[in-house]
Amino acid sequence: MKKSILSLGFAILGLGTVTTSCEDMLTPDMDRYATGFSGTDTINFYLGILSNLQGMVEQNILLGELRGDLLSPTEYVSDSISSIANFTNLEDGENQLLNRAAYYKVINQCNYYLAAADSMAMKNNSYFMRREISQVALVRAWTYMQLVQNYGKVPFISKPVENAGTGWETTPPEGWADADNLLELLEGVEGQSLTQAYNYAESLGYINYGDFNSGAGAYSHQLMTFNADVVLGDLYLLRGASQSDYEKAAYHFHHYLDEYSKTYVDNQAAVVKFTHGDEDSYMVFSNGWGSDYNGTLKIVTAVPSAANAFFGKVLTRVPQVYGFDPSSGVSSETSTGTDEDGNATEEVNTSGVVNVKANYKSRQMEPSPSYLALNAAQKLVYNVPDPLDDSRYIDVEYLTDGYADARLNQSAPLVRTEAGRLRFVDKFCYTTGNSDDVTSTSMFAFRYLLPVYTLNQIYLKYAEAVNRAGFPRHAFAILRDGLEPDKLPTIGSLVVKADTVFTATPGETDEPVDPEEFRPYDKVTLTYKVVADSASNNYGGANCIDLNELKRAEGVAWLDFTDFTAKPNMGIHTAGCGYSTDMDSLYSYEKMVLQRIEDEYSRSNQAISDEKAKAGEVEGTETEAVRKTVEVNGAKYYYYLVEKTEPYEYYGPSEAEIAAVETIIADEMALDLAFEGTRYYDLMRIARHRNNAGLDGSTWLAWLISRRGLNLAPYEEVGTTGSLFSKLQNPANWYLPAPKNN
């Protein structure tokens, strides 16, 4: 009877029960790692590190989701879950999810490994240990990143610690790590720098120990590896200290998507129209978005769960919080036969399964009113086909009242229960029925992979980095259109339209208002337009990318999509709202960004600067002005376009424009990544970016999270806040306190 490779590693190197707060990061028997460990034969030790990742991943997922704005407690919530969600009683050791030691178990075992592993060991003329060394360094870096996101400032330790009495918890000789210096500390570890780990991965590739058996199926070990570009991109994005950090983050995410990703963003909601007599009705289908993550297609890195204790750790804590009662079983099947000598043989095959059933009395957390309102606020698109040629569209219709983003029913389907129809978060227990309709309590299956990174998460973080690096139109195109060669605009005759903006209220459009009376945001987004052919596919080209931004993107490696020919990306937003063609005037850059700037102006109750950072300026030859008009919230804004030929001037975006696009990306993260364990970390990171840019990031985060219990659409009643608003305006309250013994 053969156990799985992971189970073997877990049995040898599992660390047993969770430590208490008085032991914080260390356990008394930590010195056992120093014995019997060969620096050239480390596979079991490495598998022990993965086992310890299992010990902390569930709490990390829940800590990253419970404190965000997408969940609300139900009447059945436990005190421990309620305390985390409401930012109360957060001392380490007070409940099972507040255990800093779980992270340090991973880190300390990585430290032991890296201290002993022999990077110069050779076999078959190859440095065979270096790929594994690289992976352990990346696991350590990722784990430290989770620590600083949760605790703010933590002891930094890169050397093995053998017992709990060193005092390193309170006076770490290597200093303290936080989001601002973590990357520098990881880079500075002698002989173990992240640059070294990155170079090993780039030159030698990634380890692959074949398939592992969860008991319910086999999964490739590659799903458990951490990609160096993704981890480094995440670290640069978290720090966000300068435009250089955002550029480096964008570079690493782009390099992963270009060189390593085998798939692409390819789902769109299907909006179908039915005509009955004189009445039209519509149906919306999610069209496979959720099923991609039920398997492994869009998972980049994950931590596995076993099907029962025979195969390893069974990870059911997250689905239990969301209302699923699990039961784990094991079965054995014996087969007989004969060997080549005619002797009787017998083989026992053991398997397992985790069965789950939705139970409203176990459902501690549910989708928040603000999350449901965000979904309902999305405008679904029906593209009207040409009756003579259904490959062409001739108009667009919008579904509003009574409809919601199609991803809602994939992330939190309605379930028939004794208490009525209730939404259950099923990101970790996917429905086996049609989640676009109400499902029953028994129609769910357990997910054996807990995702750490997914393809869409990486694309959204890439958009976040690209936007902050000064290319908001490219970032928006990732949401609306998808970036790949056939959709990218091209530069043709190099005619530029420079604008001067005038504004008037409805009914007063004959004469412009004195430009000196403009509010700053009236003229932010009405800038240059690409006048050449936009894309080979006129219905889906990334036409929001104007000539100004195209010219600035020339020669920028992390905005080069030449090699994405086999990755026909769609916009991430299409998975929930359908395909946006050029006829879609609502989900357009000008409309969305101008509206969001206005919304942000109302929320912050302060003027937003319109200073543009000029990248270069040369006089051009002007032609006759042409008057244009755009309408926002009933107010008409009109402006004059003046064509210029080269030479021309072009600008970087305003801070208001970048901040507006950032909030739109944050909304898309809520719609696409809901309940996966990243929401609170995403909000904190974006709030840090806004603070670093001189904006009110802390207030923005506090405003958003405090409104989670209110049934308000984004920016509806902007002056309304909830009970957490005052507390979360202080960044010190974003983080968990250090253990009491510190």
C-alpha cells in the first residue's frame, strides 16, 4: 500500500499541533531540524515545508477576507470569527486564526533548509540543488509577505532558531520587517538573496516532483510551486514606494504572463435576448468563468488539501466558515492477479473524499450588502446583431434593474434552505449544478486546492502596477478589452487632437463657461485620441489607449504584447457583464474615469489636482477646431479639438486620473476575486499607494470597509459611513497586534 509523496513528507516532517502565544514563533523541539539533515538530499525536508504551508494557509485566507468589505456576519457567527470581522479582541492566541507562530514555522524551516542546502552540489554535471533552493527562498519570501500584511511589523529572521529562549521575538538581531523594507531585507540575506533565487529559476527552471495524490485525485506538483516573477512582482507592488517599484512590479507580472503562463483570460458572460410578441426579455449566463477555477486551468499556485487523514492534512476550515458541513471518508479496493512467475498478487488501492453540504445554521459569514449592491450596479451589455449578418453588431442595449454581474451567482449562488433562499460563498465548495440558478444544499463539491495565485489575480495586479506606473489607459484595457496583438491600437498618420475643455449646464450649451471657473476634474480625461486604425477587430479593440499613451509606451518592455499571439485575452470585466464593443458608451474610459473622478471629488469633499507631468513638448501645426460634447450625470461638457501634426506634445496622466482608475480596478478585484482570501490585503495595499501619493488612502479604506453592511451602490450617499470608519482611519488599527509576550 503506497501513500502519496506528500503524505510521506508530512508524516516525517509535520510539526504537530499549533503553538500557543507564549511560544509564538518557536517550539521547544525546534532543534530536531538540525539533526539527520543532509544538505544534498532534501526532498523530504522540502515537503515538510509544504506541509507547514498547509498549517497556515487557511488562517491567511480567512484573515484576508473576514476584515474586508465583501462579507458580513450572520446570526450564527461565532465569537472568534465575529471578533476578527469587527477588529476586536485580536490578541494572538485568543482564537485559532490568530496564530503568528504558524507563519514562523514555515519561515524557520526554510531557514534550516537554506542554511544547510549545498548550492554547489553537482550531479551529472549539473547544480541539481539550485532549483529547490530557489523555491524555498521564494516560499520564505511569500510567507514573510503574508506576515507583514497581517501584523504590520514583525521580527526578521533568516538564520535557523533552535529553541524558544533566544529572545529574537523581541530583539531580532536582523531587525524588524514591514511592507516598506521587507524586499530590502530579503534581498540582503547573504548567500540567499531573492536575486539569486530569481536567477536560479530563470536559468534552471522550476522543480517538479511529479503528481501527488490527495486521495480524491492526482495533482501536479507544479501547482504548488511559487513563480519568482509573481512573488517579486507582488513584493514590489506591496512596497510601492516610487514609480520605479510599480515599473518593476509591472515588469515581473508581464514577464510571467509572457514567458510562463500557458493560458489566458477567455471568459465572457453570455447575454441572450428573447422576444415574446412585443416584449423582450433577457437571460444572462456566466459561460464557464467559475468552472475554470474548479479545476486547475487558471490556478497558478495552490496549497492542497488531502481527502482524509490517511493522505495528509484535510483543510476544511474555510468552507466551514462559509456554511458547509464537511465529512471525510476513506475506502479501499483490493485487486488480485498474478505476477510474471505465476504467483498470486494482491494490491490495495485506497482513496478518500470530502463530502460537503450547505447548512444555513453553519453559515457564519455571508455576502455583504455592499458586495451585492456592487454587483447590481454593473451594466450588463447586450450587443444587437445585424439581422442580415449575425457576425456584425449594429447597436447595444443595457440590462440594469433586476440584473447583476454574472459572476455573483458563481461566487455566491442562491441555495434553497429551510430558512429560504440564501447565498452561500462557494469559492471553496463549488456547485455541481447550474449556479446561474438556485441550487440545493447537497449540490456542492469540495475543492482540494486552495489557490494562492490565480491568472486573473495576476492580471489585476499587473493592471494595478501599470496604472500606478503612469499608464492608466492600458490598465483599463485589461479590464475592458484584454491586451494582445490583435486588440492593440496602432499608430498611423500621427495626427493628435489636443483639447481645451469648456463646460455648461443643461440648456446653456451655446456659450462656454470662463475656463478660470472650471473645477479641476472637468477636463482630466478628455485628452488625446488615436486616429489611426485601432485594431483588426473593430468590435473589441483596446481603443481607450490613445496616441499619447501609445507614444509613451514605445520601447517599454512590460507593455509589449508582441509575443501574446497565442493568448487572445478578453477583458476581465466581460466575464461578468458581457462583451464591450466600440458601441458601448457606458463602460468606456472617458465615461467611467470622468464619473469616478467626480465621485471621488464628492467623497473626499476636496479639489483634485489636475497637474499633468509633461513627458515632452514640441510645437505642432494646428488646424481648425472642432466642437465635441460629452454628457455625464445630465451635465453637458463640451470642448474643442484642435488637430496637430508632428511634432506634438504628450503628457503623463494626472494623479486624479490614476486614482480613479485604481478605484475601478479595486471594484473589479471585488467582482472577480471575491472571497478567495485577498480582499483585505488588496485594500490595504491600494490604501498605502494612495497615502504615498499624497491622497487620503486611509480614509478611503475606512470608508469602503465601514459601508459593507449598508445596501449602497458604489459612491451612493458618499457621506454615509459605518461604525468602523473612525477606527480604520488610523493605519495602526489595520494590523493584528503582536503576541502578548512581545
